[in-house]
Amino acid sequence: MFCVDQIVTEHYPALAERPFYRPLLRPILRRMLHEEEFFRFAERYPHLHGIDFVEQALDYFDCSYAVSARQRENIPATGRVVIIANHPIGSLDGLCLLKLIDEIRSDVRIVANDLLHSLVPLRSCLLPVRNMTGNSSRQHLRRISQALENEEAVIIFPAGEVSR
């Protein structure tokens, strides 16, 4: 699914080579990012990708949401749309919103930190950007533009981080 060492080496190579990384920082990052729990989840559900993965993750974390029929009517079933949302809880609220929109239309993706692209089962749902450094590649920006040209639904969390 993802590996802390791989993410750090790929995105922060200077940090990976620091003498304190392996003995001190790596164990903290592994625990903070729930690496072991992700491995167990991936072993249990290796066949899941995209929205199937999202649904199982929400079930696994016992996460649900309630939206009235009237509120659902505000979500266009076709055509390009940009959905701007707050991000108060963290990853789970993004997954809930993704699932909600997918119930109405299947052409939905989230603009997300490129570190999340390390979660292979979610890749088809993501449009990665480098919001931490502010230097997203033209390729990243082109993918967002392409999604909109293809009349897809694109979810953006403008703060790029949890808002609470």
C-alpha cells in the first residue's frame, strides 16, 4: 500500500539520509501514519481499488454520513463541476465526500497532496498536487485541467490541510 521509507526517500531524500532519520524519526512517522494498520488492511483487501476501496475503508473505520435527498439534488449528475469543501476531520471526510458524489456520478476525483498518491488503490480517485511545497508540476496541473475538459467532477479542499 505505502511505505514510510519509500515516501520519505522519494519526497524528502535529504531527510532520509540524515543520521537521526532511521533510529528516531522513522518509528514516529510509522506510528503517526498507521503504517502497520495500512499493511493489514491491504493484506485483507488486496483486490479493492477506487471507490470499492473507499467504501471498504469507510466501513473499516465505521465511518458514515447522512445527506438529505434535497441536499443531494444540489449535486449535478453530469457535466463539469468543481466542488469546494472544508476538510475538518482529515482523510475520512474526503473519502465520505468522494463516496457521496460517486453515488450520483462516477466521474469524480479529488485534488490531493501527491503523498496520497502512494496509496495505490486510491490513485484512480486522485489528482495529485504538491501543495506542501507549492511547486506542482505542469503535468499535475494538466491532469486537473483535463478532468474538467472531460466534464468530470473535481473536489478541491482549498486549504490543502485539515481545517480544525
